[in-house]
Amino acid sequence: MGNDIFGMHKHHIVFRSQGGLDFDLNLAEMTLEEHEGDDGPHRNREKDLALKRGLQGKLFELFPEGDYFDIDTISRKLGRTSRYFDKHFRKVPMVGGLFPGEEVVRRLMGGKLY
Ligand SMILES: [Zn+2]
């Protein structure tokens, strides 16, 4: 949550309390009403799930199952430094020194798939 100076809210699709990270795809710009209203993701579970499933689909396009990624590639695709992701990927299972696509997506979704 949080306001910027234009009154738009940046919603974390995977909430930070759910293990969500700060990267552009996990942030959805919303008005106050879209964000906190009865049809918003904090009060409407279906809306919350629809956003999460949409994010998950985009992430599987970036990190397909059966492909493997290093932290630099993950970071570049998500637009943040490898230092940031390195810190948050310490517990993610690796195969041959690389992260399987499904494990990348699972981590970015907060440790589960939707
Ligand atoms: Zn929010």
C-alpha cells in the first residue's frame, strides 16, 4: 500500500506480508477506491486471486517451467539489481547452480502457486 503524490496507490499483488517483493510487475497502480473499496483486492478475494493469477501467468512467460536461470538474468528480467534478488533467493532450491523457472515463479509469488 501507499500513496504517491498524484493520489494513486501502488498495490503489491503478492502482499509484502505474503512474501511479495518490490518489482514492477508485482505493483498495480490503483485509485483509492479500486485499492481499498469493497471490490478491491484487500476486501474481495476473487479480485485478489485474479490479480495474482494474472501476475503468475506473466511470470511463467518470463521464467518457463523447464528452463533455468541465474540471478543476473532474473534480476534483469524484473528490472532490479541482482543484489536485491540475491538476498531474497537464498532459500530457493537450485539445480546445477541455477534456479528452475517454476521455483523462480514460486518465490516471486510468495512461496506458493495460485
Ligand atoms: Zn494493497
